[in-house]
Amino acid sequence: MPIPFWTIGCIYGAASVTLGAFGAHGLKKRIVDPTRIANWNTAAQYQLIHSGILLLSASLPAAAGFKSTTLASSLLVAGMTMFSGSLYLLVLDPQRFRFMGPVTPLGGLCLIGGWAALAFASRGRTVRLQ
């Protein structure tokens, strides 16, 4: 059974908007450190952007000459989960989740890898939007 990357992208996109709104309204009442609020916003922004890229990756047609985008999609999901997820946890409770600090850059590397895998999946082809 294929991995439902389209569904995951939609869920992660909706979650990023929800978490971004929470950060803008509910979190500011609990956390006064502007750096932590900025980190929350970065997590939500990266999650939203990469959710859109995941949707694009999931919709690229194999018939148009694209190799499998499963690797790119998998790396994007892993990257969003590790990068944004670790930042959310570190903002909420930095002491309790300090062990998540090294996870953030690993998530970033997965996001970069997702972009690279998407580029290689295209084999130099361009996408024509109709």
C-alpha cells in the first residue's frame, strides 16, 4: 500500500496553521521570551512551507518522466517531524526536552535532503503547469 503523502501533507499543513495561531495568541500569554516565540514561529513557518512542497512532491506524475518521489516525500516528512517537532517541544519546556536539541539540525538536514531528492527525481525535467 503506498504511503499517503498527500494526506500527510494536508494534515501537516493544517497543523502548522493551527500551531502558528496558537503561537501568535495562546502561547504569548505563557512565554515572554521573544526568542522562544520566534523559534515557535520558525517551526510553524517551515512546517507550512514544507507541507506545500510535500503536496507538490506527492502530485508529480511518473508519466511525465519523474522517478519515484517517495524518497523526497519521506525525507520531507521526517524533516518536518524532527525539525518543527523538536522546536515546538523545546519552546514549550526547554529543560524537559533539552535532549531534543540535536534533533533540530538533523531535521533540517532531512529537509535539505528532501529538496535534493526532489531535484534528482526530476532528472532535469521541468514541470509545466496547465
